[in-house]
Amino acid sequence: MGYRAAGKSTTGNSILGREEFDLKTPAQCVRRHGEVADRHITIIEAPGWWRSYTVEKSPELLKQEIVLSVSLCPPGPHAVLLIIRVDDRFKESHRKALQGHLDLLGERVWSHTIVLFTHGDSLLDTSIEQHIESEVQDLQWLLDKCGNRYHVLNNKNRSDDTQIKELLEKIEETVAQNNGCHFQIDRKILQEIKERRRAEEERAEERIKRMKKQSENIRSQMSDTQHFSELRIVLMGYKEAGKSSSGNSILGRDEFDLKTSAQCLRRHGEVADRHVTVIEAPGWWSDFTVEESPELLKEEILLSVSLCPPGPHAVLLIIRVDIGFKENERKALQGHLDLLSERVWNHTIVLFTCGDSLLDTSIEQQIESEGQDLEWLLDKCGNRYHVLNNKNRSDNTQIKELLMKIEETVAQNNGFHFQIDRKILQEMKERKRAEEQRAEERMKRMKKQRENIRSQMSDAQRLSELRIVLMGYRTAGKSSTGNSILGREEFDLKASAQCVRRHGEVADRHITVIEAPGWWMNEPVEESPELLKQEIVLSVSLCPPGPHAVLLIIRVDIGFKETERKALQGHLDLLGERVWSHTIVLFTHGDSLLDTSIEQHIESEGEDLQWLLDKCGNRYHVLNNQNRIDDTQIKELLEKIEETVTQNNGCHFEIDRKILQETDGRKKMKEQIDKWREDIRSLTSE
């Protein structure tokens, strides 16, 4: 058992001493047998989950296979080997994912579980115990949960059979710890899964027959003139769904860059005797509603259907078959597609990517197992769907079949392509032109403002020391930003409940960076815990005499609306009105902008973001934390901090002492109350 790429198949091969398990990711359990160290061994490999994806995000079929895995070696397994890589950090997200998937088998499974570390060769002279102790609490939690049963395996060294013999001995010890018993899953859980699986397989068979008949009926009504010499296609879907790869598969060559684009891309090619035009629209975050998406993204979605005039023959709505499709994803997808009007659904085909992960499982079985949200989507699209394996370009039958399905879609629409309401398109184009104009003006204004400030600065105002506080909501990118500024991994990416202070030498300056804990993005200050508010206030006192700038961090790839603005305003106001004069808005995820200027993003986003920038004296900077080698973006940020100090007459930010004393007093009082409670508890227990 374990996540994908943990080394399950390789481990199975090491135990059996030969290549019995295919290294391809299976969608179903695989069972193999062998004679090892005078024992008859049966090994079941369960399919793996994505390492950081919670059990809720996994497809229903995967969850069913995990439950069924323990029934494939009756009366039950002597041990479950929970496989994780020793050369990867074991984070909270990995622990939650692993815990959720193993809990499908019931609480009892943990008594029969051994943690098996793969890639043991990467340890070299370090003992596995040293590795465990160096890791944080998540790995230690896991080992406690498994009764501190673990083993390390070097799958590259098959000649050393002592490591397998020792593992088998540890499995026997586990059985002894369980009074000689193997693991047996609750029969009720297993029975429910088996009954559900049988019903799904029946419905899948019916769906296959129904789809075949539907296609035959449409094809029989089509004349030869309806076999198109030209096809226009728009690819739509969430980020990382596989839009670019699908475009490349359709055209048969690498035309689309696999980097996330902020703008529509158009490519052409000759495919199966047809001239094919493919438009790729930028994607949204899979579980973010349309309201949370940036305005620029929504504009590009509207534009996409106008870039292949007179309009696309089909919109391919791309979702991954190896990730669960639940209510959040359905709502996000519905909201973004509804921007194009209700009529678009008549021209839409659901395109499932990552088809290689299905192996022997039919797409119909996947659909029937996944539940009502996926079924709603397929009903909405007139049950038009196709599955694509983008890793297998040599199989051109899957593309030919897709093009035929697009022609059938046109036939279902009486020979018509999709055309967006001209009024919607015209309004959007006018708005976009006005935004571009304002962005140009803003750029000139900002350039002039900076030149004026720099001209007033003397050499003495070029500071040799800079003190910075990072402030913002959770997942905004504060820790990554701190690491980018200091040029190394100083901040842990885990959310911290307390302020963290780090130092470094950057661009001939001594830099102190304080990261304050973040609030929930849409949560007003009144709903935040008192401890969080206290830490925000204390953050500015941890780099005495005070920070030169507060960097207010927000993501550029997420919309900024009234709820975010109110939450942010409330939390920053804890520091007093004066803090705004020392604040710079720092946009993270700058890589998602690509050729779009930050000014264009600002002008498109609306009044809440513009209110924020006005409040901060129009001081802002954009950062791509994935590109550490570009030190110009950090140098420019430090220059902007120096300019901020100049605008404040050479002064740093200093919080009102009264606010600080009140916060400090509340903190001390809470600590005293906690101590009293602890004393009372210990007296009561005595």
C-alpha cells in the first residue's frame, strides 16, 4: 500500500526476487506468488493515490480497490506494508493523504501495518533511526500509529537477500504481536463495496450499449457532406487537467507549451485529412468557483470562442480520470463554462485525460463509480465523452475517434457550430481595451513616481540593513517569498501559528525577515483566533526598532474581491492606520502572468484591488517564487523598500506602544490563566 511512485511494484519484485510486477501504475490490484526463504509468499499490490491528495480527491474506483486488496489473499494479509520513500520529506499533506486512504480499511489495520522505507540507498552512512529523528512530527506520528514497526529497503541491491529475510521476520513478529492473527477487514465494509461494484459494472455495460446505439443513430443520419474538411476546437478546463498535452496529441506534435498560460493560444495542423484549429483557453484552479478566479482569466475564456471564427465546432471540457470529481470541481467547472451562456453545453464534449491510468478498466465503469456530480456533468453535455491517453501518441485511432465524435456533435446541433452572443463578446472586448489603456497609463505613472523618489535619494539612503515583515492570508506564499528574498530554504512551508524570524546577506545588505502567521483568506478579523491577532501585532516588534516595510502578500492567480479585501483590511488595521504608509503589496505566483503585465491584472480586477493599492500609495511588486535564479526581481524589491523608507522621510514603521503593551499584557494574562488551569488539573488528578 502507498502513494504513486513510492516504489510498490519495485518492492514486490525485490521480495519475490524477480520481475513479477509491471512498473506502470495499475488501476486495479495485482496479485503475484513466489517461494522466498522457505516460505510461500502471496503479494497484493494495491493501486496508489497521489501523494498530497486527500482521500476525498481520489476516484471512487481507487478507494474500492484499496478495500478489495485485503480480500485477495484469503483469509487476510499477515501484514500491510505501507510504502514511503526515504529520500522525500514526509509532510503534513502526505500524512493526511496516507491516513485517509488507510482508514478506509478500518482502525484495526494499523495494528498489522509496517512502514517500509524505499530508496534506502540514498541514506548512505545515515541510519534509518537518524533519518526518522531528523524528520518532523508527521513521520513520528505515523510510526507511533504503526507501533514503531518499520523497515528500510534498497531495491537497487537485489543480491543482498538479508534485507528481505529481515523483512519477513518483522512480518512474523507483527503476527505474533497480534496474537497469531492476520488482518481481517470488517465483513460489512467488504460486502457493501462488492455489492456497489457489481451494480456499477451492470450500469457500465448498459451505458456502453446505450452510447454505441446513440453514435450509430447519429452516424446513420449524417450525409457525406457532414464529414468536415475543417474542424475548430476549443480546449477548456482546470489547471493541470491536460489541456496542452491534449492539444499536442490532437495535432500530433508539440505545439502547445506545457507551462500554464494566462492567455488563449491558437495552433493549426492537418489531421486525418482535416484542417484542425485548436484554441487552448487558460485554466482555473480545480475547486475554485468562478467568483474566485481573476477577471483576466474570465475575459480569456470568453475570448477563446471568438479566436476561431465563425466559432468552434466543439468545446472539449477536459478533466483528469485519475482524480475524483466531486461537488467542488463540478461547481467550479459549471461556473466557468456558464460564462459562455447556457447554449455552450450543446456543443461540449467531456474529454477525460490520463487514460493510461485506467488500464483494463473501462471509462464507463469509472463514470458509474464516481457518483452524481460526474453523471450530472455528462447529462449536461448530452452524454458526449471521450478518453485520451496523451502518453501514447502513436495510437492515432483515439484522435480519429475524437474527431468523429466532434462531427457527431455538429450533426446533433443541426450542422451548426457554437457562436457566443455578440453582445456579451462586444462588452467584454470594450472592457478589455479600456483596461489595457488604463494599464499603460498606470505603468507610466508608476515609472515616473519611482524616478522622482530615486532622484531625491542620497547615497546615505541606500540602506545596508533592511528589516521586512511578511503579512498575508494562508497559502498566499509568505514562506516561499521569505526563501526567495534570502535565496535559500529558511522558512518551513508549513503554516506556523507563531512569527518566524530569519536573517541573511542579500545584494550587499543585511536582511531580517519576519513571517507573521496568516489568516484564512475570506475570514474577517473578528473570527480569527486571539493568538493569531497577537502574533500579527508582535511581528513588527521582532526586528527592533521596527520594519522598513510590511510586504502584504496576495496571489495574482486568484481573484481579489470584497471578502478578501475586508479580511485583509481588518487584520492589517490591528497595527494602526500608520502601517499603510509602510506597506507594499507583493503579488506572488507571478509565473502565471506570462506575457500579461501586472498593471493589466490590476486594472482588470476591479475596485477592491484598486482600493488596496491606493491605500498602500500604489506600491506593489510581482514575484515568481519558482524562478530563484533571477535575482533582478529581488534586487528591485529591495530598491522599492528603500523608496518606501524615503517616502516616509527615512523612517521605519513603529507601532503605537499602547497597542503593543495591550497585546503583550493580554498574552501574559493568557499564559498565566493557562498555568493556573494546568495547576488545577494536576491537583485534581492527584
